[in-house]
Amino acid sequence: MRYPIALVVAVIAFARPGAGQTKVDLTTQSKSVVDFSAATSTKPLVTGAALPATCTTGQMYFLTTATSGQNTYGCVAANTWTVQSAGEQSTTIRSSGLLVGSRSVIDVSAGRGGLLATSDTGTEISVQASIDTSFIQTRADHQSGIALFCASRSTASPGLVYFCAMMPTLTAYTRGMVVNWQPDVTNSGGAITLNLDMLGAMPIVRADGITSPAGTDFVAGRLYQLWYDGAAFRVPGSSSSIGGGTITAGGLAPNAEYSTSMIMDSSYCPNWFGTFVGSSALTFTLGPPVAGCLIGLQNNTTLPMTVNVTTNSVTLNGQFLNGTIPGCAVPANGCKGAIIKANGTTSWDMSAPGADVNAGPSGTARNIGVIFAGADVAAGAAINIPSLDFSCTLSKVTISASGGTATIKLWKVAGGGTAIPTPADSISTAGFSLTTGAKYTTANMADLSTATITAGDSLTFNLFALSGSPDHVGVSMGCSQ
């Protein structure tokens, strides 16, 4: 049988395309319903690292670079993509086991004096609670005394008008508030004022609330406690004079001997005198001061005697530090004694231990110190105490800090001039260093080229070295007379 050649070619031409086709099985090639439940795998969405610039309503897209759970986008209008969330989910909140409620949104806020640091890590929400140290005082700040410390700066009217910057900043005067004030200039006498954080100048008066202080009642560099009565700052106590720290042995009760430690109470006032004997280390614990109270202690034991103020949280010579009366190598022969006098109702003043209280010694309790705070807490910072009005011998150093380590050096310029000490006037060698803990105390003055202070000398405390991030560094030097 013969076929035309043209017909054969046509059949071959129509047959070749069909030879490469693969049969499509949409689960038996469904006409209107597609069932992929038995499929090995499916990828129904277009994927990519960035959303397309254009889209038509109904398109879907899987964004591979989005946060997990927020990858699926739908085109809700021309060229408008919107993430397709699973809808709001509720979280149940309990407080100490008691149900508070269940909501999709939780609002977390810090209470008064608290701080919250919140962050989203991508997989969880982190909430870190802490305290606001500008509102809540820490134990370290309480021990340092920085919250009440007021070191005044010179003004256009030195000796008459004083300014202080408190830390934290004071927002209002409050009746009954207490300030530990360190004037930078000795007062001139007559009416004087103190202005805290520019809240307004308030008079400084004696304990009666009326009388202006006499000249030199407030000596530069010394520490004085004041309380606010609603109209003026008063000096605590009932005495008509303020006193410069000189304590004499007059008016003591008859002497008696004791061989055990003693705890003072109000019955020891208005005056009491005791001699301590034996070979044990004894302690005399001071109670709350009673205005005008005078106590004499003589240590005839062979060991140092502790004058304890920390138990009852009162101060001795302006500090929360215990005092010491040296022991005697040969009891009853040149033994040491001290006179302790109430300074208002919150602090005691103790004379430098002298020989034989019965002979009537007199002495002056001196402490020279500063607090580095705020911008002053930096290596190299220096605070000057100009023209001291007394002579003494440096005998003890105490350094405290709210963290880290600190080294203090002392600079001195001889009295009579107006020069401010500089590093060239240093009397320190390596300096006194706080290396561990919150406080360092030493009576070893070997680091100083001289421990002698003469009236008129100017001193500068230099924060020579610092590590860590303390918010304050305090230094106090005891000076014996």
C-alpha cells in the first residue's frame, strides 16, 4: 500500500512533541478539589528574602528573613503586603499563686523607687528589676553619710552666705530634716545663711532658734550638724554656745574603779568618771547623747580600751567609728584618759587621750576630711581645705568607698598665704590605699614626709588613683593635739 510522502511527514511532526511530556497527577488530576494530604511534600507559597514590590490581592508570600512566626504575608490590596498573624493569644498572670487575670497585652511598670529594664531578645521578653538609688538609699550610702553631707562652697560674701549642693539634689526643705554641714570659710559672726540646692537662703541660728552665731562658731573644715525647724537651721542641743571642740575635765563625778566592760545609760549624766583596771581588753559603750553630759574615762589596764558608738548608732567626733584609749605598760603610772562630752543629742566629742585625767587634761578632738562625690569621683580629683585654724599631728586615716579601690594623697602648703596646694606640695609617698572591702583604716603615718599640721596650713586631698565605679569616696584624717 502506498501513502503520499507528505502525509507521513505530517504524522511524524505531530507525534514528536508528545514524546517528551510527563503526566501530572494532582491527586488523580482533580478538576475542582485538590487534595494534598497524601503528598510527599508541598511548597504552596513563593519564598524569598524580601517582599516583592508589586502584588495583586490574594497573593501569598513566605518571607525567609522575618522573625519566626511572622514569615507569612498576604497581599490585601494592590501592592500592599500584610503579615498574617495567628491572632491575639492570652497569657494568664498570677501573683503569689493568686489569679490576677488573663489578657493578650501585659503592661509592666516599676513602682516608686524601682526601675525596670526591658528588652526583646527575639525569642523572649526580658524584664530586669532594680532599685532607683536616687530615691532609695543603699546601705553603702547610709554608711558613707553622703545623703546628709553638705560641703559648702565659697560665695561672694564668704563667712556670711553659704551654698551647698546635696546628693541627691534636695527638692524642698522639710521640717525636722538634718544636714551635716562642713563650711569652707569660718563664719564672720552675726546673721549668716545657708542655701541648699538653690531652694532659698535660710538663717543659721543657735539651739534657741533665735540667736545668731558668734564669730568663729563655725570653723572652716569642721563638721557641724544642723536641723531645720521650718524657718531656720538650728544647731542641736540646749547650750547657748556652739563650741569649737575643746573639752576640759572640769565638773566630773567622783572617781570609781571598774574591771569589766560598761554600758552607759542616762543615769551616767550629767557627769560620770570611771577608772578601768586589770589586764583585760575592756569596752565602754556610749548610749544616745544627753545634752550637757560629761563623761571621764581613764584606762589603767594593760590593753587598749574601746569606746564603742556603733552599737547604738551614734557618732564620735563626727564619725560612725569607735574610739580607743591606749593601755598602760605600767598600770597606774602615766596611764591615758579621755573626756567625752555630748554634742547635742546625736553625737559625742572625745578629747585626744592624755595622761592622768585626775590632773585635769584638756584636749581637742580634730578630724579633717572630705567626700568625693558626683563629678569629683575621678582619678586626679582634688578637694582643698584652706587655712586650718589649729595645730595638730596627723595620727589616723580612714578611707571608705561604695565599691572599687582608691588611693588618697595629701598635699600641704604652709600657713599664712592664699596658695592652694598642688601635686608639687605633696607630703605623701605612695599614698593611702583602700584595696579591698568598703573601708580602710590605719594609724601608720610612715607614708607622709611630715605628719605635723600648723595653724594656717592649707591641705588638699587628692584622689590619686581609682578603679571600679564607686559613686563616692570618703577620707577622714584624725589629728591629735
